[in-house]
Amino acid sequence: MSDELASFRQEWAEELYKDDEYENDSSQESISQLNAEEEKAFQLFLKATYLEKEGDFNAAVYFYREAIRLCPNVEETFAEYQRQQYLVENKAKEDEGKETENNSVDLQEMIQQLTVLHVTGLCVPKLPQTETHISSLPTELLMVIIKWVVSKDLDIRSIGYFSRTCKWFYACFKDEELWKLICQRAWGITCGKPKQYGNSWQKMFVQRPHLKFDGVYISENTYVHFGVASVDSFYKPIKLVVYYKVFRFFPDGRCAILVSTDEPKQAIQGLKSPPFRDPYLDFGYYRMVSEQTVNIYFTRETKPSKMEFRQIKKRNRNAVLDVREQNFFMQLKLENTKKSHNNKLSWENYHCTIKRSSTGTTSENEIDWKQFKPFIFSRVKSYTSQSTSCLGV
């Protein structure tokens, strides 16, 4: 069994080496094929990021829109471009760093430490087995299973339960390469290095503020609606309307925004997975511009229906279809609550820019965000009940 395991690991290492060579060759080719429009989109994207950090949000929205117009997936393309450049320019440096790095915890070293503690088997079946037990799997395959458990949705809670099974699973759970992939997925191009966290990727993920992806942030709000007065004007009904603002964030930088009067249990079901069929659902982008500040952008277009436009044409033959483009900008602060970390989003800014196609005019409206209540996180178990993607693939 040990000879077969050793040969399997050798074949596995050779395949990984081939994949690394192919990845480097493909990355060099993709960098050389960068066209002029993508370069211009990258420059506009970087300028928008700088203006956003400086607080000039109107100019930042303008340059973001121009960058998206040239390259619709500019953020993903830019992140991939930076990743490829990093692989090409720093591969030798990374290989050297992996050999000399003493601060991070190595998986094999941890397994050896557990063996020194006189542990009689890191994972052994409790009852006689008629089929192959999971303890027979090599560590490399178990790490692949763990990455599927985490998935691209970053289901950290599930691998926490997984690590409580035995000491072997706990050692795999503590693997720094796994937590490096998790951190890179959570923060993207702004991930950085865990120097201020003792060079521990796991410690960085636990202590550094980040959004949660296994649920939704909900804000419950109310407003007063005045009904139609009676014929004798004796009474006028007043209704207190309760509605909910719901945010769901995705690790790839997208977010779903829903405003509904339905109870949250009913509303959140439409945010589970694509295709999203709710007509009142908006999609936008978010970015963490600082450790606790989250900026959200989304666009909404409103135009009259075909029936309404026909009626307008009957009244005025020279009428032009009026399309209103509304660009919303929200700035929120990520905070902790008594129950958990990163559980609250408080309002800091909210405004809207409206552009009308018929007149070409643009107006900006500041929305009174102080009337809205903060968002509180609520975990949704169904969002992570199934895994459809592998972390790092």
C-alpha cells in the first residue's frame, strides 16, 4: 500500500509540474495579446479606483462606466491580467520563498508533529469496513475534497465542522495554502500579504474585516402611506408599510439588491442561484475601498411600455422614447455586533444620478440615507447546501 501511495504522489507531482509550465506559457501568451481597448479600459479603471479612494464618487462612476463600456468584464480581466503578470515575473521568487519560509505551518510538518504526540493513527475507522474508508485516501485527494467543501462561495462553516472529525482532518484544515486561496477569493486583487497577522493566512481571514457570502444582509424599514379620504371627509386612513432591503454579496465582486414588502423568508429564495427571475431584482458591483468601507454601484433603466408609448405617440407624433438611466451609489461601513463579527452594514452615503435620453440632461439627487436602518446579516443554510464549484479552479 505504501509503495502504491508513493508512486501515486510522484505521478501527481509530475502532473502539477506540467500544469504549472502550461499555465506560465499561456499567461505569457495572454499578456502579449492585450489589445488597445483593454489597455485603455484598464487605465480608466485605475483612475476610477483612485478617484473613489479620494472621495470623488461622481467622477469615479463616470470612469467606471467608460471602462465597462470598452470592456464589460474589466474588473475580472484586470484581476486575471495582474495574476498572470505576477506568475510570470515572480515565479522564481515564489519558489525560493516557499523553500525558505519558516513562519507558515506546513501540512506535512503538522502531521509529523501529531505523530510525535504518540497518536496511534491520524484517522482510523471505528467499525469494521466492507468498502474503502476515507482514511485510505492520500492527503492530496483529501485536500481536493476540502476545496470542494469550501467551494467558490467560501463555506467556512462547513470545513469548521469537517475539522472536528479527527486530528488528520484538523491538520488538513490548518493548511496555509488552503487559507491563502480563501483569502485571495475573499479580497481579490486587494488581498495583499499576511505580514501584520504573523504571516498566517488563517489568522488574516479571521481578524481582517470581510463580507459574508453564506447569507444576506437585511434592513427592515417603514414608511407612512395616506389613503383616500371618505366621501364625507370624516376620516382618512393611514397605513404603516413595512418593507425590506436585501443585499447578497458574491465573492467575484457582484451583488444582488432586492427591495420587497414580502417577508425575508420568501424574498431570499429568489437570490439562491441563477437564473434570477425576480423582475424587481437589481445587480451591481461592490468594492471594499478600505478595511471597513464598502462601495456599491448599480444601474437601473426605466422606460414606458409599448402600450404607454403608443398612447404618447397618439397625443404627440414627434414624441421620442424617454429612457431614464438611474445610477445608484451606496457607501456602507462594515461593523461587528455582539453576536458575531462583520455582521452589520451601516449607512454612510447614498445618492442617485438620473440621465434622460429624450433631453440629454443629467440630474443628481442626494437621498436621505439617515432614514434607513442598518443591514444585519442573516445566514441562509440553503445557499451552501450544495457545492457546484471547487475553490481555486
